[in-house]
Amino acid sequence: MQDLSKVKLLARGESGVLGGVCSGLAEHYNLRKNGLRLAFIFSSLFLVIPVLLYIVLWLILPCYPSTQAMARHLRRKALHYKNSAD
């Protein structure tokens, strides 16, 4: 089984200002959070698509209250795949 500290899961961030989408994307892709937030704000001033994309991502991305909850979820998922493969 993989080391859980190295597993990257796309989820909403814990340090989110509004919904945590920009924070989660920045953590997953190793970007600067404030840079991504500024890019979102400036692009939303001229286009509607970033706002719609943010809402969709906020609805579909899981929100983990802690890294321990994420680790439990990944362990359950790994066990499920292991049991279904047998």
C-alpha cells in the first residue's frame, strides 16, 4: 500500500476563504493560494465561467476536516479495492 503522506487527493482546502476551492486546487497543484485567488477574482470580473466553475467544484470536491479523516477514507478505499480484487 502507498504511503498516505505522499498521496495527493484533490479536495477543498482547509484554509479556504470562501469555499476552499482555490485553496484545495493550490495545494494539489503546488501553486500559491493567493495567486490563484487573485487570478480567479480578476477573471471573474470579465467572465462568468470562473464563477460557474467555482460553484461546480465546490459542489463536487470532497471536504475533509482534517488530514486524519482523509487518511481513514483512503485506507477504507484501498481495503475496498483489495477485497473486490480478491
